[in-house]
Amino acid sequence: MVYLTARSLRKSYGDHEVIAGIDLELKPGECFGLLGPNGAGKTTTLRLCLGLTDPDSGTISMFDLPVPRAARQARARAGVVPQMDNLDPDFTVRENLLVYGRYFGLGDEYINARIPALLEFAGLASRADDNIKTLSGGMKRRLTLARALINDPDLIFLDEPTTGLDPQARHLIWQRLRQLLAQGKTIFLTTHFMDEAERLCHRLAIMDRGRMIAGGSPRELVDTHIEPQVVEVFGDGAEAWAGAYGAGLSERCEKTGETVFCYARNVEPLLHDLEQRPELRYLHRPANLEDVFLRLTGRDLRD
Amino acid sequence: MSAKYWRLPQLSWRFAHVWRRNVMVWRKLAIPSMLGNLADPMLYMLGFGYGLGRMLPDTFGMSYIAFIAAGTVCSSTMMSASFEAMYSGFSRMHVQKTWDAIMNAPVTLDDVMVGEAIWAATKSFMSGAAVLLVAAALGLCQSALALWVLPVMLLTGIAFASLGLVMTALSPSYDFFMYYFTLFITPAMLLCGVFFPTDQLPQVLQHVASFLPLTHAIAMARPLMNDTLPASAALHTGVLLLYAAAGFYVALAMTRRRLLK
């Protein structure tokens, strides 16, 4: 069984092809992450899957229903946490959940019975009758997540769920998402935070300029695309050192800002050399998803 | 513009969810909202009606205040529908992204637009009805025939709501609505017979007025409040229906282009 399938999707705005032929598939119970820099096409992909915009070509189906033709019916079993909070500012916390449930055609009695548990889940039980305007950013996100659960969805879409949140608030959201996965929910999220993807996702796809450029589990991506060890070198003279010694002692050497990243399978010679140079500071760590991401999407700034 | 945006509207009862949401918000501020909506038309009606009316003989077949009461019922319906469809609609569509949130649920943009149009018409109906009630209390409605003004107001509300939603679909910001008020609503206030009969105007302006929806609303409301059946009611109803249907269709296509691209 597959919850969501997309085949050969393409979408252009004018001459700009924002989705340039992508395929994806989500199976029940998994957490799939779409990772990409700003403007990679992540949000457009979500909008296509939800039937909120039509692809130029390609096919989509959600719960075996054709999208966009039967997207409305498919959305009855989906929950959505958009990138920008769009809670209803005219309502209290509780009213937001009630009114949103009505959009699904749910009866007030059913919704009201669900609200206490959802408020508990969102950590907002004591704020039920407060106005949205009095909530912090983290509370609003949690309420948006609770709102997306009002119809007890099988598949939850989250578009950059923790962008703009402080570390405490992010950890709380992650914990809740893991709780949902443990309940058997399926999650499709987009993010540009590597730690988020690494912690939550069973499977990832890295997207850039409208294409999927790599896919697999976080571990597989690191194993396939990058040397296992990294030494970051910084301080005055790091660049000169890299040119004279670092490049020769590592398999690959890259510079971003004032930091030199040296990638290698065996970093002993590098570390030995650096110990002789007190003017340089360095950090030795295992390679992670961020290294993969930067390698595949480049180090130039995306605006 | 792509043909898919011009698909016929898909009507469903789901519009009621959107309508009901707006009612729920309105109820929180119902009293101040009603009083605010009533104050402006009342000042015009009473100020001009008594102030100017004292100097005028009953040349319109009725007292001047009765004349202007019928105009005010219709103009306040027009104003209320326009404000709701534009300023409030734009807030929900663009500023608060309420429509985006609704469309993530199993509700379509077509449902949202129908709900918004009917809500703006509902709100304008309440405004017009409040003015009508005051007019009746002042003895300015001659018979029960005045009750037929209620459906006229509903139709007028739908027509102006639809036209307002076209502006909302095209608007980059709140400032844009000033053009519509300056170029369309104010001329309607002055040319369509709210304050004086349209046949007082030069031929050219009478012609312009005959194409404006408010003219047709007033042409029905005024005789109905004065215990007379309006002449050419079918024509007036037809014009208002045409504005409502064409306006809604264009508004829907433009909003689809804006939000579903």
C-alpha cells in the first residue's frame, strides 16, 4: 500500500521551471523528508501533492485518489501544517480547533470531544480560551499542529515545521512528531534543517532547483555521498595552510567563509599536522547530513 | 489567461462552513458593528431628509425624507457589501491567509468564494434591513409592500459583493480599493438616485446611471416603500442578477489565478 505517489511531476512559472520532473512515494507509517535550500521547490511540491495547484505534466495520487481531480476527497484524510502560521486571529485557541473541524464536515459534538486531548498534546490545555494573539511562536506552531490533527488524519504534511522557533520549542515539536509516528501516522515534511531531517526522517530526498538529486536514509546519504570524517579548521592562516598542507593531507578540501573543511577517510595525518600549529583552531567530527547537503547543493548563498 | 481558471464554479453546500465562520466572528462584535453600519446612513437620511426636505415641496410624489430613505436603504446595502467583500475579504485572503488554511481542509476555493459572497450579502442585508426598520419606525414605509425591499436588498448585496470580490482578487494592497470607491461607488452614490431623481441629470449622465446596479436597486426599493409596484421590475432584477453572476464568475477566475497558480 502506498499513501502518496507522484510521477514525473513538472511545473513552470513562465520560463522558470520550479519542478523539473520529480518522483516520490510515501508508505504508511514512514516519515519522509524533503530537504533543500530556499527556492528548491519544496513548498510547490507540497502544494502539488495537496491539489492546490495543477502540475504541467505528471501524475499524483493520494490514498489512491487522483490529484488534483479528487484532491478534495483525499485532503479529508490529510492534515497540513503550513510554513506560515495561518491560525484564525479572530478566534480563541479552542475556537480555532472547532471551526477548523467544521471545514472537514465534522459535527460539533465530535470535535468538542476531541479538543481536550488535542490541547493536551499541544501543551495548551490552560490556554484554551485565550486569544491567538497572546500565544508565543512555539505555542502557535503547536496549535497549528493540533489543528492539523482535528480530523485524525493518516498523512500529515509539514512545511518547514520548526523554522523560526527557539531550540526549546523545536525540541518539543520534534518530540510530538515522534509521538505521532509512534501512533502510526505518516509524515511528509520539508525542511532545511539537517538535524531535523536526521532526527525524524526514515527516508530523505535532497531537492535542488526543482530536481531530486539524492535520496535514501540519513545514514545512507552520508555513507554514499561523503567521506566519513571531517576536520574543520579556522583562524588566521587557515586558508594558506589549506593550500600548502591541508589539501594534500585530505581527500577533499573546501572553504566556506573563514572555515576550511577537510574531508577524509583517515584523518590521522591531518590531525597530526594541526597539532603542530597552535595558531590554527580545529574541530574533528564525523561527517553528517549537512556535509552531504552542502556538497550536493553547493556552498553559494541562496536567496 | 489560462482557460482552466474560467471553469464554471463547482457549487456545493460546503460554502456554509465558510459563511458560518464569518458569522461566528461577526457575532463577537455584532452590536458595535451594527451601530457603526447604521450611523452613516442614518446621518445622511435624517440630515438631508429633515434639513433639505424642509425646503423642498413634495415634488417626487412623496416627502423628501421618504424619497431619501429608499435611496439610503439601497446605498447602505451597497456600502456594507463592498466593504465586507473588499477590506474584510482581503484581510482573510491576503493578510491572515484564512482562505489558505480553509483550502488545506476538504473545501475548495469555489466553496470559499461562494461563502464569502453570500456572507457579504448577508451582512449588507442586515445593514439595509436596519435602515429599513428605522424608516418604518419613522413612518416612511407606506404599506407591507415594503417587505419586498428585503429580497431586493439581498440581490443588491450579492451584486456588490461579487463586484467587490473582483477588486479583492486584483488588489495588491488595501490602498487599491480607494480607486474603486472613487471611480465606482461615489459616482453611484451621486448618479443613481439616492439623493435626487436620475431624470434631473443631463442625458449623458442618465445613460451612465442606467448601467449602474444601484440605479436598478433604487428603482425597485423606492416605489415598494411608497406602496407602489415598481415598473419594469423584471428588467431591474435581471440587471442585478447579471451583475451578481458575471461579477462572481470573474471574481472566481481572478482569484483562482491568484491563489491556485
